[in-house]
Amino acid sequence: MELYDLDAAATHAINSFSGVAVADVLMIWISAIAVPLLVLAVAGQWWRGGGRPHDRHVLVSAGLFFLLGLAINQIVLLFVHRVRPYDGGVTHLLIEHSSDPSFPSNHATPTFAIAAAFLVHGMRRMGLLFLAAAVLVSISRVYVGTHYVGDVHGGAVTGIVAAALVRVFYREGTRLDRLVTSIL
């Protein structure tokens, strides 16, 4: 079995659970609104707990991980033009058609980037909550028929690569970090 066949089979298996009205509505809702909710959850923490410098560094890092991950996706899209699974007859679509290529997932990337920000900075509890949300968002994108399993894996990898790059170049306690984390 080729890698594509395995990816298509896993994608079809997840998408085949669709058709249950309550689950469909929930997965469509998660697919549509989860990324903005996660961004608000991160941004809302800026003023929580007195604004400790470490916490603020993590929040800024999460934003940088998020943005760099999406930028990397745009570069990947210049070279990879994967057809959406619904166009390939692998899934049936529960949401509107998308005009861009399928790989990597622009929903998985930022959600995994946010989770990585908290995890690599030692905020395990929040990181695990964001990781669970990232997994749920990724499953929802396959469930609604818009991505292959490999697309969300690719998005997760992009988010994690962005996290590693930002972690190397944006260090806690530097002059820039102190300036940015002291705002508001």
C-alpha cells in the first residue's frame, strides 16, 4: 500500500463518521470557529495574573509561532499543490469549497503552534489543553471533508518547526523581549 493510499483510507475513515446531525454541526462549528477562539484565549491572557514577564513572553512567542507557521505554509504552497480530498472523491464535503491547495492545513498549523508555545516554555497544563484543542481542530478538518490526514499532520509539523525557529531567535529576557512584554 502506498503512502497516498494509507492517507486516503485514514481520511475516508474519519470522514465516513459524518452524517450524524449533532456530530456534523459540532465538527462544522469547531472547524469554523476554533482558531479564532484559541487566538482570543491566548490574547486574553495578556492581562491575567498581573502580567508576569515569563507569561507574557510565552504569549508573544505563541503569536510569533502562529504567524511564522502560516508564513511557512505560504512558502510550501508555492511548491505543493495537493488536490482537496473532496475533489479527489475521497470525502464528501460538509462545508464550503476551498480555493487553495489542501497541503498543509492552515488550521492545524496555528493551533499546534500555540500548543507548542506553551509546552516549550514549561507551561504544561495550558500547553496540554491547547494541544487537545489542536488535535480536535485537526480531526474536525478531516471530518468535514476538507483535508487529508496528511494535510493536518503537515500543518502540525509546520507549526512545530515555526516554534523551534522562533525559540532559537526570540529569547526570553533580551532587550526586545523586555520591551515587547512591558507593553500595556
